Amino acid sequence: MDDSPDIFGAEPEDEAPSAAELEAAGQSSMFGGPAPATPPVASAAPAQQPVVAAAPAQPYRVLARKYRSQTFAELIGQDAMVQTLANAIKRDRLAHAFLMTGIRGVGKTSTARLIAKALNCIGPDGQGGPTIDPCGQCEPCVAIAEGRHIDVIEMDAASHTGVDDVREIIEAVRYAAVSARYKIYIIDEVHMLSRNAFNALLKTLEEPPPHVKFLFATTEVDKLPVTVLSRCQRFDLRRIPAELLAQHFAAICDKEGVTADAEALAMIAAAAEGSVRDGLSILDQAIAHADLGGDGRVSAAQVREMLGLADKSVQRRLYAALLAGDGAQLLDLIDQQFALGVEPLALLRGAMDLTHRVTVAQLGKGDDSAIAPEEKAAIEEWAGALTPGQLHRLWQLLLKGHDEVRTAPDPLVAAKMALLRVLHAADMPDPGALVKKLEDLAAQGGATFAAPAGAPPAGQGAPAAAAPPPALAGQDWKALVERVDQSGQLRVAQVMHDWVRVIDLKPGELLYTLAPGFSGDVGADLRDALLRATGERWQVTRGEGDARPTLRELAEQAREADREALLRSPLVEATMAAFPGAEIVDEKAEARVVGQQGQNWRNRA
């Protein structure tokens, strides 16, 4: 008898699905969407050829999701972590909890999923064990890639922050895994858990069952309690270097059939700031922006316009105008860039970047492969012309200007004023060079400097120091004032020091007059004070005639003589010539004047 067809129909064997198809199926099962088309079932009776409806087009997936790492080999920039995990798996020294930290978009969640695959992979033949290179074909690998594995539970701590959510985990860990080797809990943004939730998790996290693994991911590790950190094996995922990001983006452009300039990819990598996801999002936008041009090429000019970056050539021209002191050209370049949509803050960042490149180039550490030849030549020229001190001062001025522009109500005006301040500060002499020059001039006698306008030549026309007055007969007036002061009569001693001019002084006799500005007579106070200080009665008379200056006036004359001697020194003359209009201020003298004014007021009172 002829063979009859199987009552259930015969289905041809399907080829193994690809990783992209598995990921698409997982996204469809989690978020909904058209089910994958199934092959038609063969009919037992001959019939007309069935019309197969065309499968609906899959929605576009952004590059960051389409090229999510499916193996550790595709995880870029984290070689140290991959090596540590590989050694731990080979030596069977797997921790019960892993913590992945790092900035956004460096692969924390992707790493957690890869670890789940690595721990639960059983190989194509079903006999494999944990491996750093999961096959991607066995049932656990496929199910984890599709996000449907019952033993791999992924939880978003940002939306499950309470202790009740953690209590569900604590109750579920007691049960063994259903089909996998390990029951794995992936908790993303774990720092969002409440304090009570962390406390509830501590005991289970410290001593979980042997079939349970915890995988935590966070961008703010400093918010985690120390008790949690001490129970986890921590991996700090690093920022991806810009060069590695540019290579990664170039490979993705080849897969997508997109042509991109190397400079454009370098700009995107720099704007990504070490984040793969951010860079892929920018690349996605750049590809869409390039299509508007008609040729589909991602060019540097288009990326620069899209990101609002200043043109490299214009940056160099602005930097040259800054160093040359050309304020008019500087303002024109700022206005031109602002009209093209370049943010004022980007102009400051461009000048700071050039300052950094020039400084590094002076040390022979510049990266010549990442810059254009004309930029390299300009940087080398500036590196030879500027001193390290000038570059560091330029950096400090630009950094201060950057902070001012960021908080200013009008960023454009703030950027102009900040850059003009940098321009004018370039005319100021370097402090170190100025000191050395002044020392050299002082050693030469300061002959090469011209004196300030209106000042007499050095050594000529300077007022002579007041000659000390002759000693008084019989007794020293200063010593007498000190005796009065030591006797406790401070007010009278102050008046004697500041206002009494001695005409004649003899044992037991004092002929005096008062300096202008003091009202009243102190004769009675002087007689009483001298009696109490010396134990003798004094004849105190106020008279007229040539008098010795007061002790205060003598001290002022001595200070003025010292000041004149200081001004005649070669070093000070050179300094005053270098800074016309500068003044020497004696802060102590000003304090004495203020104190004297207060004393005068008290004396009048």
C-alpha cells in the first residue's frame, strides 16, 4: 500500500534562528507586536496553492538596541572585568552577588544579562557548564536573549522601591530554579531602593541559597549602603575611550551600509563622553541628518552643525586673535559663530581644549593621529611660543570665564567679556619674569628705568631726613612720659606723648606749649601726674617760644625718613617705574591714624 501522508502533516526542518531574530522575538514577547510568521501547514488533500500574506515590516529599532552586546567579545572597553569573570568561572570561584557601576551607557545591564547567560549556558549538546563564551544556541541562552527565561528575573528598582518588592524576592529565593542552573535576580538602578528595602535584603544578600545569584547595576554607587557594598563583588565599568568608540561606530556604519567621515565619527565619540549608548544615539541622529543632504554621507560639517560645535578652523583663528590681542577680530568671530548657532559656552570649551592640547604638546604627549595636519602645525607653533606659566594662567582665566558664562543671564555678553579679559590679561607681565627682571635691575642700580613723570631723579631733590633734636638738659622727656605711663596715668601720658611740646625741661620745672589741634589746658593734670610719678612737686608753666616737637611728631618724622629711604632704593625705584601710579601703603600707619583720631575725640570729650 502506498504511503499516506501523515495526518498531522509534515513540517520541513527550520534553520536555527539568528541572534537578531531571537532578540526581536524577545522584544515582541515583552512589549507586544506582530508575531513572527510561521510556515504554512501542508494539507492532506491537494488544493490550490495558498496565498501567503506578506509579513508586516518590523518597526525600526535604534542602533543602541540593535547592537546591544550579545557576547562578552562584543562588550568593548571592559577587558579587565571580562578577564576577572573568566578566571572566576574557570576556577569555580563565583561570587553570590555582583555589582556593576559606571556612567550611563557603558554596558551595566548588558553585562548583567551576559553573566546570566554565562552561568546558565549548557552548550549546544546540553552538557556544558558555566563559560565565559555562552553558545547562544541552547535553550537557556535563547530564552535569556528573548527575555522570557523564568529563572532570570529582571527588576527595575526605580519603580519597585519598597520593602514589599524586596519581600517577594526573599520569599522566592527559597525555591530552586525551575529549569536553569542558577536563579538570577538582575536589579537595575539598585540605588533607588529605600533604606528599609536595603535592610530587608541584607541577610538574604549575605547568605543566599547556593542556587541564587544577585546582579546589581547602578550609576550612583555612593548612594548604596556600605553594608550592601561589602556583600557584593564590585566591577567598575570604565568610560570607553574616544578612539575605541570611533572604531566601534565605524564598524556599525559598515554593517548599516552608511558612509561616514573619520572626523565626524571622532566628533560623535567625543560628544558621547565615554558612553556607548549616548554615542549610538548621536550616530543614529547623524545618519538621519545626513540623509537630508541627498548623498547619505555623514560628514564632519553636518555633525558639527547638528551638535552646535564651533568649526575647528574658526577655533584656531579665535585662539590666535586671543593671543595676538586683536579684540576687534575676536568679537567678529564670536558674532559669526553665534549667528551660525554655536553656543557661547562651546567657544570657551574650544579655547580651553586648545590650551590643553598646547600644554600637553609641550611635554611631547600630544595625540597626532586624531587631529588634522593644519591643527597639528598650529599647536606646535603655539607650544614653542608660549611658556608653561602663560598657558596655566590662560587656563585659569578661561576656566573662570566658563563658569561665569554658564551662570550668566546673557551668555553671549558674558562670553565676550570673559574672552576680552583673557585678551587684556595677556599684556600683563608674568609675575615670575617680572620679579627676575626687577632683581636684575636692582643689581644694576636701576639705571635703565626712567623715573615716573613729575618725580625728581633718584638721589636728587629728595628731602633730607630730619636731624634728631638736641638732648634736653637735665632729664629725658621720653623717659619722663614713660614714668607717667607706668604709674597708671595712661590718659595724661598719652596727652604728653601726642600734644605737649617741650620748651625747657629742668629738674622740677617744665616749660611747655601745646601742638595745634588740642583745646584746653592740661597744666593741673601735668603737675599732678608728675608728682605721682616722681614723688616731687613740679613747676609746670605754659609758655611761648621755640619748642621741641612732640614725641608723636618725632615718630612721624622718623617714619617719613624711612619711607624716603625706601623709595630711593633701586629695587623700589624699578618697581615704581614698571607700575606707574602705584603707591606704597603702610597699613600699620593707617591703623595708627584711626586710633589717633579716636583718641583725639576722647580727649575733646
